[in-house]
Amino acid sequence: MLTYTFSCFYIRSTELTSDERMIGCICKRFQDWMPKKAEIDSDDNTLLVTKCVHEMQEVRVMESITSFAREDDNGKYNAFYLMNLNIAPVEATALFSFLGYIKNLHVLHIAGCRMEHFALRELAKLLQKDNEITNLQIVRSRISDDGAKHIFDALTNKNCEITQLSIMDDILTAESAKYLSDTLKSDNCKLSGLDISNNELADIGANHLSEALKSDNCKITELCISYNEITHAGAKYLGDALKSDECKLIALYLNGNEMKDGGAKYFSDALKSDNCKLVKLDISENEVTDVGAKYLSDALKSDNCKLTELNMSGNKLTDEVQSI
């Protein structure tokens, strides 16, 4: 087990020819402890190593230990994974500082990690610094509304380059949707793709998001809000947004909700609007019957309808309708 000590780095002064040589020895030892993959999980000592290096406040050492993650086998690096970590406050500053030194990092994937408010604030600081991260994915990390607000606030910073955001399988409610709506209305926010499936937004959350979609500043073109307890009322809000000339959505995924035939009717009306730009719509697993399918069939016949992909699988359709 790695111990938090520098005793293993003691080098006899007679063997040291320069400061550079000492730094080189330290870097070599830390590199030996780092994983040879673009991932940190609960089974390695990387968190402790990054904490040790961060406390040294030596940029050359930090740059050296992140060099393993700069290129893949093709000479190009994209993604880094944090898996099943318990990121305590004492480790958060060091960890996200470490990630900031990785060159060509475009995708940061965080899965099954426990992060309190302090850790999320440190993550938000990373997103606002000069880096190349454009895609942030947070999955099964039990992010609360207050915690998510740190992320959403970072997206309004002009330095933040995030264009794709996923916060899935967490516990976000309508309160988060309100924060997110305010973020999407900001001119500085660059988000074009958003996935907040498997949360608890419900109809009120759908209303907040629909207000953002009607904003001229909102750049969202692809939205996934599957499995969020949205009913026909939420479908009405979203349908109204699709009719707005300012709405830029071309893909909408709503599978696993509870919109039923009433929701299908609202989307049918939206698809007939000349302002609606939607080309992909997924309303599978929404308890839609043949009645709702008839509404959507009528919409597809409209000259204004631009839809090219419609997923209605897993609904309550008869064999006759499903075969069409």
C-alpha cells in the first residue's frame, strides 16, 4: 500500500548534480505509481499520488505524471474516466487540478462517484479554466439539485467550453431544471447537447426547460429527458416550445415517461408547425395507444413536418398499427 510520505525519495546529496535531477527522480517514482490507462478507479492509489504531488506545488512534477494520459495508441487522446470514487474534500482540489494538466482532454466521464458540494465546486472551477474539455458525463453519482447548480453556474462562464452535458441516473428535480433553464438562456452557455435522463424533473421541470428552449440564446439541438415522470402536461410545455421560432431542437428523446395519448396529440400539433425543426422524436414506452398513433400519423402527412425518425416502440399499440 502506498504511504503518504516522501521518505522513499531521499537521495544522498552527493548523488545530486542539479535541481533538475532531483525533480526527475521524484517524477520517475510518481510515474511508477500512476495507472497506465486514462482512468482512475477505487482500486488504485492515484488519488493519494495526486494529493502528494499537489501539496508539492511543483508544476514540473504534475506535468510529468499526467504525461501518461496525453496520447493513446494512435497518438491522440480524448477521454478520461473517474470510476466509483469517494472524492473527499481533501482530495478534490488535487484531483481536479491534476485533470487540468492533461493535454487534449475533451471528454470527462464520472461514473458512480460520491462527490459532496466542495468536490463539485472544484469540478466547476476546472470547467472554467483554460482547457479543452467539451463533453462532461456524470452518471450514477447521486448529484443533488444544489450540487448540480455548481456545474450549471460554470457553464455560464465565458471560458467554459462544454458543448455536451450528461447528468444521468441521479436525483435532479424540477429545482435543477430551473437552474438549468437560467443557464441555457445565458449567451455564454455553449451547450448544444443535453442528456438528463433518469432523474425526477416531472412536468414542472419540463416547463422550465421549455422556457429555455424558446430563448434566442439557447443553443440546444439535442435533448434527452427520458424516464423523468413527464405526463401529457409536460408534453404540452415541450410542444409549445417546438412551435417557437427560436427553438433549435432537431432531436428529442422522451422514452420511458407517462405522456399517453394526450402527449402524442401535443407533439402532433407541434410537428405541423412551420417553426418546428424536429427530425428525430422518441416517445417509446409512454403508454400511447392507437389513438395517439393516429394523431402522429396525421402530423407526418403535413407538409410542414420535417420528422425523419419516430420511435413509438413499447407502447400500447395494436398489431395493425405497429405494422404500418
